[in-house]
Amino acid sequence: MSEKRKYKKRYCKYCEAKVDFMDYKDVANIRFSLSERYKIMPRRLTGNCKRHQDMISIVIKRARAAALVPYVVTRKKVVTNPFENLK
């Protein structure tokens, strides 16, 4: 039997900062929870708690509806740093 790999425990950065409210217009905070193809990253990768992951998903969906963040990026249009245009 192989041994289980031990990973470093990830902590929710929003709990450490005591964040109670997230604004969909704040794209700088949203980008840490998005992949390079603008998909929402899962909790196991970001380390967010359930409460803050739910908040992030709602905020990202609102930002997409307001056209601050794109819905999907095709494989042909993937750029090295997608957040340069969001500044």
C-alpha cells in the first residue's frame, strides 16, 4: 500500500481578514478565486470555508452579469495573464 500524501492545510483568507461582505465591483478580490479561463475555483484549491466560497460564487455570478468578468474564454483565446485587462 502506498502512503497518503500529506498536504499543507489551507486556511480561508477571508476568515483571517474577518470579511463579512464582498462587493461584486471589486474585481481585484474576485480574481484570486478565478482560474485562467475565468472559471470559479473549488474550495479544495483556494482553501475557502463554505460560507465564504458561497459568497464568492454569488459575487462572481453578479460580476459576470454586470459584464465585469467574462463568462467563458475559449481555448484559442486563452492569454498568459487574463487579469491585465481587468485593471
